[in-house]
Amino acid sequence: MKWFTIVALALAVGLATAVSPFASSAPDGLTRVAADKGFAARESRPRTPLLDYQALLGGFAGTLIVFAAGYGIARVVRRERTA
């Protein structure tokens, strides 16, 4: 069972990291309204080597967070059923 969990996590992280660069670059609703109404602050892109990797890091971190939450819920449910 541990090997399945490790392989599943590795596959999920790999997919999230590979697919995240293809996420939409369109602004979300709040950003769009702020731009349309003219009160959005002008964005200045900081010069950092990690700027291009934000989507990759987001996909990686998001996958780990969702996995940890699911794993924790599964453990609590399993304990309650055996008790």
C-alpha cells in the first residue's frame, strides 16, 4: 500500500508540474473588474529568476497540500471505523 501511495503522489506531482504552465493567463474576476473600473494598481514585474517558475511551484505545492489533506482525512476516518 505504501508503494501505491508513493507512486500516486509522484504521478500527481508530475502531472501538476507538467500541466500548470498551460493554465489560463486571463485575469480573474476581481482583477478584471479593477482594471475595467480603472482602480487597479499598475503591475510591475520584479526581476527574479523564479518568476517564470511560479506556475510550476504553485502546481507542486497545491498537489502536496491536497494530498496531505486527503491523507489526513483518510487516516481519521480509518481510525473511527476501527474504533
